[in-house]
Amino acid sequence: MTPELRYPGRKDRGKGEGWIRGFLRRGAVGVLATVDEGYPVAIPLLYAYDETRQALYMHTGLRGRTRRVLEGDGGPASLTVFEMGRLLPARQAAEFGLEYASVVVTGTGVVVEDAREAELGLRLLMEKYAPHLEPGRDYRPTSAEDLARTTVLRLDIREWSGKEKAERPDYPGAYRFRDAPGG
């Protein structure tokens, strides 16, 4: 099933499904948000996008809030992936801007209980973050013991949105945050 495409408030910055898929494939890290006893909880996690299943896989520890919240039937969850570009100065502070790109995915988060699927999720993570390393050659493949000491999560994507703001390369005074004088 294809996720529902939502456009952000600034429709001129909204992106289509192809852009969203590409951004999810190349994004470095996401922030997973869930709800625990009425309170929002957000944690940064590495993730892998499974385009066939329209899902995101992540992993976390055996104990903790995220596992507890998503065990059983799962629960509402959202993952935000973003990149910060250059800061865009202006004559008035209220007019300063920022280049950025982001995707927000919402759906249902679940703890993966099936060992084969959990192994798939971990393999997708390794293929994304260590594509130059080969299981069995560079590291020991995932074992039953490994699966017993980690939690694999899956976020089934119901809807997504993407947006981007980019200015021309010669934008006057544009700079990267880490390159700011005195920073």
C-alpha cells in the first residue's frame, strides 16, 4: 500500500513521493516520536527504509520506554528525518532563514516479534550504514543470541510529507552553522 502524501503548510516547499523515498534512503538519522501515558517521547535512532513493505526498521534496547509503548498491538508513531543547510542572513532578524530538507512519516510502530523479520530489519540497517562490510567476512552475521538482546522496531507508514528550502549557491552571506565566526 502506498502511504498517503500530505503536503506541508508551505505547499511551495512540498515534495512528491519520489523525492521522499530518496530522502528516506539517504537520510542519516531520525527522531522517533511515540506517546507514553499521554506524554510525547522522542528519541534519535538509526533507521532503514524498506520500500517493498513501506516501513522503517529501527533497533533499540530490550528495556525502556519505546519498547514498552510499542509492545503488543503497537501504537501511533512518527519518525522525522531532516538535514540542516546554510543559514540565510537578512537585514532584520525576523527575516533570517534556513535551508533545510525534511520528511515526516506517521503510522503504527510495533515491536518485531518474528525472528526472521527482526533479522531482516537488522540486515537492512547494516546494509544502509555499513554497505562496504560483508556478513561472514567482516563481521559475524546476526545470531539468535544477538536477537535476544535487542529490540527491532517497525514503523508501518500510513502517511508522509516532505519539504525542502534551498537557495541559490551565491545567496549573499549564506553560511553553515559550524562555520559561523566566533562559533
